[in-house]
Amino acid sequence: MIRHEQVSGISTDKHESCNLLSRSGRSLQKLLPALTLAFALSACTTTEIDEFRQTATSISGDESIVILGRRQNNDYETEGNFIECVGSVVGSGDDGITVVPEKDFLNAMFPFFEPRTAPMRTGHLKQLMDIDIARQRIADFGIEYIVWVDGTTLRGETAGSVSCTIGPGGGGCFGFGTWVDDSNFDAEIWDMDTLDLAGSISTDANGQSYMPAVVVPIPLIARVEANACSGLGSQLKNFINGS
Amino acid sequence: MRQVIRKKHAGTGHDTGSSPVTTRRSSLLPGSLAVSCVAVLCVVALSGCAARAITISASYPTPLVAKLPLTVGVYYPEALREFSYTEIDDSSGKDQYIIASGASQIALFNTILPVMFDEVIELDGPSTDNPQVDAIFVPDVEEFQLGLPQKTKLSVFEIWLKYNMRLTQPNGDYIADWVMTAYGKAPTATFQSVDIGVQNAAEVAMRDVAASFTLGFTEVPDIKDWLQKNGPTP
């Protein structure tokens, strides 16, 4: 199900996807068709993407962007794997954009983009660009946009239990477990020409996973973070391409 | 401009001469097999009680800073060279992890100092007779704290460091003495060992030290005054 709304610079996409034809789902169909259908239908992910655009954007073939994770929060930090995932989505396809790897950029710009020293607002970015050596290094990369991603995936509503036993005659598991994953990621896009905010995209994905176990545990995992990644990456690519 | 770090005196190498080793051939007879099994079981059981040693090793990027036209002597105290932190198990009261970070800290300063100053000379002692340098820098670790996810209930490994930095004249007179703190954290991951989590958090903390030091060095009030009065300007 896809819903698209657009009201004066703010647009919202809502997308629901299910793991009905996942590999684990197919395995379960062979064993317990009715159970598969019931659970596979339920192991869905809902992804909602909000976009706010402040200025028009575009990028040419010789320009690039960098996607950086915010790591200032005390109790979590935006995972490097998620940043890599978003980068690979943005860089893929015919309309793919050149993405400078986060680690390469952080090392080349050291010590200006460390958790303690990174610019938090575009005002700080302007101050940073007053430093010749930093401005020159950014120009060397050909970076047109800096994208800051901040967020994490939380697991909650965990219920049920699965117990497994091994004996001389064999082993097996029995039980049922379920949990809910909730991914919230916000991306801010900074325009390096104007040194101002070009827009922002927020992604909220959630889904319930199930783990029924009748002799063999069969995970029906809702791909929450993967959907958040692909949703954010696709939206980001369209945003920067100006489409 | 030179990026030189050289030692004032040649280091004293340790003689690693071979020690006599006695070898004995043994055949695994049923009796000795049982003894061997018991010995292996004892080793396995005892290894479960031993503290886990983690040696921090990381590489650091070259900082993007303007070089100060100074020749600086650096002395690494023994306490910094051999620095290690022991985490105690709350329930048993025994050593749980021993984290050795001395070598990594030296590597960090050896990376950033030659980029910050025209020339860096590593000194073998806190001598007060160094006419060839403009100033002597002595870093030291005062505190080290570790936050393990199983104790903090957070999904991150955390490391907090407190340094005492000292800068003196070549004759040992005071220029500046200041405290610097550093913090690093790394997220937990499925099937990730404590070693990796601690290594990642330590690398972030060390980068934090380097970032604060390189960007804040000339902002330390006493150093600022000294540079204005005596030292060359960048």
C-alpha cells in the first residue's frame, strides 16, 4: 500500500511491505502451510517517509555527496552499517549519485567531523568553511551536499518464549516468541554551495517479527531497518537529483 | 616543512637471547592419556577464571591543522608507556578485563605531534637541559573508565579518559599544565566480542583526544600567552 501526499514542500510516503515470499516463509509453507500464511501475513513492515524541501537541488556527474552518521547522543549512535546501506542505495541505479565513503571522509577531514567537533548546525558549517585547509579538502572531494543521518532501531514489546531440548534420541524446540522493531532516522541535507539547509527527510519504519517453534524454530523477521534504509536511500536520491 | 620525529638517544634494546628449553617425548598410553585429559580440563577450567587481556591497537589519521613553527621535545613517562586499566568483576571481585593502551597512546601522539609542529624530538627522560627545543611536552593519563553494556544496560561500549598535559620551557620552567578529557563509545552488535567493542570505543576516545588536542592546543590560555610573548606565531 502506498500513500503519497504533498503539501507546500512537505511530502509523505507510506509504504507497507510483507515477507510473504521470504525464504523462511517458503520453508514454513512446506511444513505448516496454514501457520505460514497466518504469520507471514502478519510479519509486515510499515515505512513512513516525510520530506521537507527548503531549496531546489541538483547534482552533476562530477560532484559527490557524503552521508554521515550523528554520534553525539549518549545512549545510542547511528550505526555505520546503516549509513553504508543508505549510501549504497543512493549510489545505485542509472540515477545513482557518487557517495564518498563515510570513513574516508572522516579520516581526510580529521579532526573537524569527530563527534565532539562536527558542525551541528549550518552556522557552524560556515565557520568551518572559513578555515582554508578544511574548505580546500571538501572541494577536493567535489562534495555538493553533506547529509547528516541521526537515528536508531529500538526493539520492544518482546513476548513469549522458545525452549529447546537435546536428548539422546534427538532434539527440538517448542514455543512462540514475538517482538516489535521500530526504526526512526532523520536526515538533514546541507547544501555546500549556499552552506544552508536544503531540506530534511525523516523515516519511521516498524514491524512485528514472530518466531514460532514446533521442533524447528522458524523466524518470520520483519525487515524493519532494511526497509528504513531503502526508503530513506531512495527518497534521498530523488531529493538530491531534484526529481 | 619537515615532519620529523626523532629520538634524542638511541633506545636500549632488550636482549632476547634464547633460553634453554627441555623437550621430552612422551607416548600417550592409557594412563598418561587420562592425566593429559585432566590437565587439559584444568587448563580450560582455569582459563575461565583468568582476566581477559585486551591490547588496544588502532591507527589514527593525520590531522588537518596548520603547523606551528616550533621544535618540541616530547617525553612519554613510564606510566603512560605501560598504561593499563583493570576492570573488576562486580560479582566476584576479581579482575575481569585488563586493557593495555600505552602503546596505542604513544602511537597517537607520534601521529599528531609531527603534524602540529615543525620538528618533534622524543626525549628519553624529563631532562631540564634541552637547548635544541623550544618547549617540552609531557602527556600523561590520570584516569581511565570503562562502561560495559552488561553493567550500564546501554547498548554501547564506553571509554572515558582524563589526561594531564604539561608544557615546559627547555630548562623545565612552567609554560602550561592543563587537563583534557576524552570520550568514546561504540555500539554493540550481535555476536560481537567484548574485545572488539572495547577496541572500537577506545579508537573513538583516542580520536577524541587527538581532535581536542590539535584544535585546542593554541587555545589553552597559558600556551596562548606564551606564544604571544615568546613563541613564533603560526
